Amino acid sequence: MFLRTSFSLNSARENRRGAARSKQLIAMADENLRLRAALRDLVALSTIPAGWIGIAPRTIAAGLADILTGSLGFDFAFVRLLDPIGGLTIDVTSGCATREFLDWLQAQFSTFDESLRRPIIPDVIVFDDRLTSLRGIIIPIGFSAHAGLVAIGCERSDFPTETDRMLLTVAANHAATAFRSANLIHERRRAEEEVRKARDELEMKVMERTAELQRTMAELAHMNRLAAAGVLLASIAHEINQPLTGIVVQAGAARQWLALREPNMERARDALGQIERDGLRAGEIILTLRGMFKKETQARNPIDINKLIFTVLAIVRPELQKHGVELRTELDESVPTLEGDRVQLQQVVLNLVMNAIEAMQTGALQILSIRSCVSKPDFVHVAVEDTGTGIDPSNHNHIFDPMFTTKERGMGLGLSICHSIIESHNGRIWVTRGIDKGSIFQFELPTNVGQGDQVRQRHA
């Protein structure tokens, strides 16, 4: 009797142990199935980015929603992407939801930034009354949901598991990367369009300025034919050579800025502005020279000679840098204003500075010095000194004569025009040898037009 009872107890224990082992094996098999499914889904998600390269954001959102409900088996997916340019939202849904889930989802939006709180339009959601209830989770797209969010609804009682969270996070990250790439492509295309427009605008400006200069030159040529003023034509060609050279240099610089891999729009606009200023300056020079040769009375206005010198230095700064010329200025701030034609006096300083730069091209020491001061009561004195080869003493008496030049390609008009302009302002201009080498071109002007006449009468 005792042996039979003991055997029965042992048999019951073995049965319970066997049942427990069977449950463990079943649980392990279920876990293996879930892990295999998770691995399969993870591999499937890893192939998503390749198919989203270069496509529109709405297509990305629709593809993500379809993957969540189709491949991953969730009941409902809602994707909201933010457009960083226009501030608009892109809403896409897939699957079916309940009205209770929609109310829950809308309440959850209140915890996000204002850009994500826009109400969901019920018309974009398919409702299924056969669904009992949906458990939900919201996954941000990008850091702090800056690119949008993904909302998932599922009937499973254990939703969301850690595996669900992992898969949804991976999918959201892929969507964020694809969305950012799409925005970058859009920005690049927009930048290319802006560059194209800027290039077209630049070319149009250059064509307009070129056409304007051509019309001006045609008018001047016609005037020369009628008046037989060959010297006038040569003078104009000499004086507008500098602004025309500036236009060509700035146009080339603008084309280089636009041809960069990342075009520098600010530098291109600056070059375009310089082209416009050089074109206007060329026109002013032409009008001034025409008035000089027609003996027209030029308007005289107050001029700050120091500011005029700085304006010229800004124009020739590229030439100074190109030839490695060291610039030294000694400008007396107490110099009074004088009366004169701004464009004409600017051309005088510009011609003297450019001549000084050209005279120093073959020398090792290249120093350009410009000084201003009050030489005597009511007279302004300006000196432009270079360290070039200097002027042959035998040429001193002819240096300001028309058509006299010591340059191979010179026209012999620059210093002659300077002489005419200074004399028309009742001043005088002369040249001396430098202290060690080079030349010093100097001129002085009265602070008002009538004063120079009085000084001349006293000397006479």
C-alpha cells in the first residue's frame, strides 16, 4: 500500500515537470518566432532609404505609412511631416482607426510645438467600427520632432513592445534622413535657379552698359566727324580706359564668383555694383571732356580734396595690390574745401596715380606717397610721389605738352588733360625729381575760383 502511494506521487510530479518544460519550450519557440520576425522587419526597413532618395516629401510620408500598416502589420498609421521652408504640414494616413483613437491622438498633439498641433482632418482617415479599441504610440521624426511625427494604432494587447518601439524608431529615423535629403535637394535646385537668374541679370547689365557705352562712343565719333576734333576723340579714349578696364575686371570677377561650387552671391552683387559705378563714371568723364573742348562753363561745387583722394584710391586699389605697391598717405585734415568740378579733379588725381604705378613696374622698391596740405593762404597743395625711374631732365619742358609721351603705348594726352583741368581751375601743376629717385607731381588750387585770377593778376 505504501509503495503504490509513493509511486503515484512521483508520477504526478513528473507530469507537472513535463508540463512546465513544454510551456517553456512553447514560450521559447514563440520568442524565437518574434525575434525572427523582428529581424526580418529590421532588414526590410534597412532597404527603405535607397528607395527614398530624391523623391518628394509627400511620397516619403505615404511610403512610410504604407510600410507601417502593410509590412509591420499595424492597424493604423498617421504621418505628419513639416515643411521647413513654407511652414506647412503634410498629413498622410494608412489603415483604419476608431473615433476614440482620433480623439486621443488629437489630445496628444497639445504636448508638441505649435507647428504640430494643427487639427487632423477627419476626411483623410478611414474609420472601422469593427475595431474594438486601439493602443497608440507617437514617435518623433528627427530631434525634438523638428521634421514631424509618426502615430501608430494597434489592437494587440501587448502593444507597444520594445521590439515595436525599436522598429518604429528605425523607420522614423529613415524618414527623417530621407526628408532632410529631399529638402537639401530642393535647396540646391533653388540655389541653382537663383544663380542662373543672377547670371542672366549680370549678363543683361553688362550688355546694357556695353550698349550704352557703344551709343556714347558713336555719338562722340559723330561729333568728331562734324567738328573734326580728333584730339577730343583721343582724349575720351584715354580717360575712359580706366573705368572700362574696371568693368572688364569686375565682370570677370563676378563670373568667377558665380562659377564656384557654392556661388558667392554677395561678392557677385558687389562686382555688379562696381560695373554700374564704373559705367556711370565713364559717362561723367565723357560729358566733362566734351564740355571742356566745347568751352562750356562747368558747374563748380565745394570739394573735400581728401575725400576725393580716398575715392580715387578705392578705384585703384586692385592695381596697387596687383603690382605690390606700398601706399603711404599724409593728408592734412585741416585742408579747407575748394570750389571745382569733382569729376575733372578726380581724373587729375587718377591720372597722376596711375602714371606713378606704371612708372614703378620695373623697380624693386615700389612706394606711392600722396600728401595734401595748405601751401599758402587759401590754397590747397597735393603731391603724388613715386619711386620709379624718374623723368629725363630734357623732357621736363614738354611733359605737359599734348601728344608727348615717353611710354611705348602712351597717347600723350593724360598729363596734357591734367594741365588743362588745373589751369581751368586757376591753379598750377608741375613736376620735380624725387628725393632719392622717382618723380613728384604736384598741383595747387585756390579754395575759390576768383582767388586764382587775383593771384595771377598780382604776379602779372
